[in-house]
Amino acid sequence: WRLVKMPGVDGDKSKEEIIASVGIKREEPDDRDGDEEKVKVKLERAGDDYDVDDFDENRLDEVLGDDDNKEAIGIAPRRPQPPQRFCPYLDSINRHILDFDFEKVCSISNSHLNVYVCLVCGKYFQGRARGSPVYFHSLEHNHHVFMKLESGRVYCIPDNYEVLDSSLADIKHNLNPTYTSEHVKSLDIDVKYSRGIDGTEFIPGTVGLNNLKNTAYLNVIIQALSCVTELRNFFLLPENYKHFKSPLVQRFGELLRKMWNPSAFKGQVSPHELFQAISVESNRKYRSDVHSDPAEFLNWFLNSLHRGLGGSNKRNSSVIHKVFQGLVRVESKKAKIKKADENERMVMDDMDDDEPWDVQTTPFLQLTLDLPPTPLYADERDKNIIPQVPLLTILHKFDGVYEQNVRGVLKRFRLLELPRYLILNIKRFNMNTQFEMEKNPTIVSFPIKNLDLREFIDIPEGQNVVTRYDLVANICHEGLVTKATGTNEVHDKGIAMKEGVFRTQCLNKAQDQWFLMDDLHIQEILPQVVSISEAYIQIYERSDLTAARNAQKPVNVKAEVKMEEAN
């Protein structure tokens, strides 16, 4: 090969070395008709000194054979103009329509490679070289300022120079919000308010999520998990998981960073990219056109994040297990079977009552609680009776004494280790004999603070185990079972009733204020409203973590918290 010189490559290198150094892929020669062998090269990716679009494929000239009489033209990049701090088109940027939540694909070629956003109209286009969608869009619509979504660099097209201006910092921060460790630690301590470009106020972290048609099950889970301090802090710092290649992990981290961005242009976020990753990871099990069960989705989502973070069956192998995993002892043995005697009376089979229990220790991420059956008849006023049961009553499933018959096997449960954050799933939906989903409307009364699980856990002698928990998130279902929740439509005397919906009640820990979150709608609520809701999924924080956070708050905030606890 002839030796050629290329800008950005130190020293003289052969053509093969140049191709390797700048990421140029060699294609097989076309020697038809006996022509002299020619080698065509194509840009695959750029080196460190050049952006992908700094090379013009039309000017990647051929290097002819070994003939010394022929001039070695080499590989000629199209050099961009030097960066400039002043651009006359910066005033054309429209921040009101910029939205970085959607999937980053070109609106013309539908490709996700080398995508730019037009800062004037907000549309996505591919490339910026001559003949690219960016180039033609710039000439046709007179839009000249574009940002590369991968790197956040801003260019003026078609002049092809990079713009270095401090006024673009807010756009770059919205594209990829970043946080320091000190900022992350202060999120639950300092009370902060933000204002969007349209003038609306919002609280970082307490923001609405756009419903992508039927994705309420996704929104309530994401909003509830954002209240888990340790999980949120882990994903707000990308260096914690940058070496993991799972798209689900990366998209979930991006979504949380946008939700807690104090400089956001608007007070709502669209989980579009995360939903795309979920759809691919679940093999289209979770889709936007089909309602799904939030409890089932939460179980799948936590396990998928655990695998994406390199987790294994070992304890504390990922942040998911460090935060949510506990241990339960499961004792099981074969149940006694009823059989008919010669007089066709049901009697118990003769079995040994002293049969030993089979004991296993099983880790868990959430505990499932069963509700008592609902009354079959209405009261004397022809109104349905809605029973009420304390949370501690249905928690007796884990006292180690209560026996539950599960498909002919008696089981009893006892907690051995409690997690830092406890997830409770109150099982409200069951299939009836007509294979239709029915909802149990029983109201579960629960304490918002100081839920004590001491009577349900074995505490080794000499150990001081924290058994109290404080509620931080509550997912409730309002309304009866309807098509909105994947089942039959409810009618009252032939008139269609309002469909049931899932909502999230989240605690803003810095303000110690509860909020009701229904997709994009956010409103303040009283703690008393939380305690009478039809709870479905609850997330509790261990009380020692709550006390440590409150100890760092300012004095006036501490006084308000103590007064509220006293009340």
C-alpha cells in the first residue's frame, strides 16, 4: 500500500492502518470486466478527533494500486469550520417545543443512528453532511441550529460549524440532566420549587407522567419507585451503572433524572423511551394498547432491573436486592383430604398429625396479602356492604401459626429478615367461576407511620432489629372492576358507570406532604385521605431511615414534622 497522510492521524500510516484508526470499514473490490482493482471504503464510525459527519462520503476518494506514478489521493475528510462563540441564528431557537422524551429516531429515515434535533421546530433528523435530512431541512425551512442528541454538541447548518455559547447550557442539561452527589443527598431535605418555560410551577420529583394510551400501570409503578430514596439516588448518578449495557437500566435511569430535574422546561415527563425498552425486554408482553396488572408488572420490572444490573441469586448482588429483598421461612406439608364414607358423608382421611413440616428459607421482594371474602348480600337498605379490615389482621398470614391451604398443601409463613423498603401487595382482584375478574372492595385500614411488624418476625437473642415502617407510596384502585382494568364493564341500572383507575399517592419527603398523582394530574391531599383509600400496592420505608433523614432537615422543618406526628 502507498503511504498516505491524513489529518488527525499521527505519523505516516498505511491505508489499512488509517482505516482501522478512524473506524472505516473496507468493502470487497468489484473486479468485473477486468478493470483495475479498486477499493471502496465507507465510514462506519468516527475517531476521537472527528465527528461522524465531519467525513463526506462523496469525498472518500479511492486509493489506487501500487503504481508509483499515480498520485496517492488518500482519504479526504470534509473539514468543518472552526467552532464559533457567536451564531446569528441563536434567536431562532424555540425552547417551548423542545421535547427530548420521545424515541430518538429520524423523522425521515426512521433510523436511530446519528440523530440531530432541530432547535427551531423540535423535529429529529439524521446526519448533517451534504445530502442528509438535516442538510435539506436547513435549506428548505431556513432552520439552521441543530443539536446532536448523542453528544449534546450544537451546530449551525449548512455552514457546518460548532456553536460554543453558554446560553445553550440549559438545553444541554434538559437533554441529559446531571447531578452531583451533594445535590442527590439534599433532594429529600431541601424544599425546592421550579418553574417551567410556560410559567407553571412544579416540584422536582413530583411530576406527572404522560399516559401513552393504556400505560397507567407503568406510570403508577414509576411514580411509586421514585419515592424510594436509595433506588432513586442510585439511578440519578449514571456512573453507578454506566458499564451495564441493558437498555432497560439505561432508560429507567434517564427517566428518573428527567423527573427530578429542577431546570426542566415543563412539569411533566413522557416515559416513551422506557416503555419501548420494556416492550422489547418483555417480548411485547407489556404493550400500550392492553391494560396490565401493576402488581404483576412491578414484580417483572424489579427482576428485570436486577438481571440488567448484573444481579445473581446471591444476597445484595444488585441495588434491587439491597433495597427490597427480605427473607421468609416457608413451612409446608400435605393437607388432609376429605373423602366420602359408605354413607356418603364427608370425613377426614386418616393422616398422621405428627407429620413433620418441610422448612425452606425463601427470599422475597414483595409480600402478598389476602383479603377476607366480600359479603354476598346487600344490607337492609339495598346497599352493598363494604367491609373493613386492619392491615395487621391480614398480616397474620406471616405469624408462623396461620395455615393456608394452597392446592392441597398446607403452608405457613414467618418473616426472618425485613428489607430496608417493604412492598406489600394487597390482592384485590380474583377470577370468579365465570372466568371474569372481580374486585374485592374491602377497605384496609393501615397506619401511615410506625407500622410495627415485631410479632411477625423471629428476632435472634441479643440483636436489635428495627421492625417499624413508615409509608412513602400507596397505589390505589378507585372504582369497580371495568374494561379499564381489563375486565367487564360496570353498569348501574343500564347506565355505564365511570371506569376504575389506578392512582398513586406519594409522599414528598422534603415537605412531608402527600400528593395524589393521576398520570399528568397532581394535587395535594391530606394523610387522612391516604388511610381510607382502596390500597393495592404499598411501599414502606424503615423507620430508622426516616429518622436519619429528618435529623438532617432544618430546625423549623423538624418542628413541623414533630408537631404532625404528635397530632
